[in-house]
Amino acid sequence: PDNKPWAQYELERIINTPEIKYKRQNATLFTLCRNSEMYSMLKTIHQVESRFNNKFGYDWVFLNDEPFDEEFITLTSNMISGRVRYGLIPREHWSYPDYIDEDKAREVRESRKWARITYGTSESYRHMCRFNSMFFYKHPIMREYEYYWRIEPDVNFHCDIMEDPFKFLKDEGIKYGFTISMRELHNTIETLWETSKKYFNSLNKDYFSKEVDNLSEFISDDNGETYNLCHYWSNFEIASLSIYNNEIYEGYVNYLDKAGGFFYERWGDAPIHSIIFSLMLRKDEIHLFKDISYQHTVGTICPLDDKIRMKAKCTCNSITDNWVMNSKDSCNIKFHDVGGAEKDPFYQAYLQ
Ligand code: GDP
Ligand code: MN
């Protein structure tokens, strides 16, 4: 095993389960979580399996910065219809690079300002955001797939998912799908936009030009002068891994990493994904999944069409469980306004 470059990942465990006869895409469900989140994870798995995966049998990849314990492996794999794989994150992907001053990073976490900001004092949260920005797609297990669906513990799916979203992405040429978008807390990303702009200026293309077909207007209201804080909420993502494995994306996150904001501020992977994909991808390559009812903490989305809610056996209320339509912090309406999604009759009627 010593001649394997990825020897430290040998901790992969694969559990095989009976085959479901469905022609799957080369895709996987993907979860980063801790052993301590097992029961929250089981609740999520139960919903994803009964609402979706028991008909399709997709793989499920679990990654962790510590080895998963036997109980976690036994109970989660027991509930999953597809092949289940458990991988360990290599130390280099969950630690400080040499250009980061760890004392400065600790002072930041201990400073009074950060005590008031969500996860501001957490060291592991910063490694998690950096991992989801820079490394999850480089894990050798993830490298085997073309698409992934990110799923977290403690989230809810309120309707059956009747179509295979991976097939939908493939057929429609979509690269990035989301359900909820919102405004980021400015105090976690104070220098992210200035730093990003320096990177964009080094590229020989003006991504804010009117000529470019992208969603730059989703993230900036003034042609790139400032960031309006809108981002696709990355705890739900169904996307192609090809959008990460390329020079523009990797150049961007490496540039950001050198600037230090993962540790000296608390940059999230959601604004990072959102900024670069809104510029890099065409408008029609980013998709809002209106009919996947999803909930993560305060954020909720529920289909507006009564017929769909019936057919999909939804347990959400389309009026009260639609944070994305009701909250001023949501950016889903902006996404429609800038032409990211069609303003269908149900959407128009809701806003009347
Ligand atoms: P929030 O959604 O921003 O409130 O952050 P979460 O606490 O839900 O974390 C985001 C995702 O990363 C979830 O899937 C967590 O299970 C996972 N996560 C967060 N911190 C850690 C960590 O220290 N280790 C591991 N293995 N997973 C983590
Ligand atoms: Mn979460």
C-alpha cells in the first residue's frame, strides 16, 4: 500500500446493498458529518430514502475528518438502498497551510467581535468551510463521480422527489442546482469581495459585461462594484463535479486561501460557490429546484402548485412553509427577477 499516493485514505469502507434495477447516472449522495450527528443523520436518511432514493438506489458517500465509528456505519448503511462508502479526509485537507499564521487565526477567534457572530469562535467550522470550498471534490471517492447531491444531517424533505434530479441535470445540461438562496452575514466576509475582484481582474474576461451570458446580476446590483450578499445556500446542492475541476474555479479558491479569509475572517463555502458559479456558468446552467421541498433551519421551500403537492404527497404548507417567498433575506425572488428562473403562473399568483 505504500506506493499508493492516497494510502492514508485506505480507511474507506464500502457496504454493498441489493441492486435496484434503475439506470442511474454516475452520481452520488454526499454527506460530510461527525459521528456525534448520527441520529440527526438517520432522520435525514430516512426521508431521502423514502421520498427518493429507494426507487433509484444511488450511492451515498460519507466523509469525516475522523474515522466513522462502527455504530455510525452499521446504522446508516442499514437504511440506505444504494452502495454506501465511508471515507476519511486527509490531514492536509483539514489543517492549516503553511502560509496561515495560526496565532493570528486564534486571536481572531478569541476576539470580542467574533464572539457575537454565528460560529465566529469555531475553529472546526472554518476547516469545514474551507474543505467544502477547496477539497471535497478532490477526495478520491468523489473523483469517481460526475454529479453529487449534498445532504446534511437535520434537514427535511417535505415532498416525494418524483424525477431523478441527476438525470434532469444531465439531460438539460445544468451544472448547479439549488433550492434556497439568501443574504450572507456581511461581517463574516468583510474582505471577500475585494479579494475576489482582484482575482477576476487577473482573468482576461470581464464577467460583469452585459455581453456575457451569466448570473452576475444575481450577486451584484452595480456591475461588480459591490457584492449584494446573495448566495445559493450550499447545504443543498445538486451539481456537476466538473465545475470544480477546472482552472478558473481552482485558481479562485487557491487565491482566496492565500488571502487568509477562511481563518482570519469566517468565509463560507456558500458565498464562494455562488460568486464564482454566477460568473463562470451560463444562466441556463444554474437551476432552482422549485418542486423539491426542502428545509434547513429557518429556510424552507414548498411547491406552489396544488397539483404537484398532491401528487408528491407533500406535508408542507405552500404559504407558511415558503421562507424563500416570504422573507426579505431570501434571494429567490431576485433569482427570478434577473432571469434565472421562469416566472410561472403559480409564482405570479403567489406574489399578487
Ligand atoms: P450550518 O449548516 O452552517 O449551520 O453548519 P453545520 O453545523 O450544519 O455544518 C455543515 C455541514 O458540515 C454538516 O453536514 C455538518 O455535519 C458538517 N460538519 C460541520 N463541522 C464538522 C466537523 O468538524 N467535522 C465533520 N466531519 N463534519 C462537520
Ligand atoms: Mn447545516
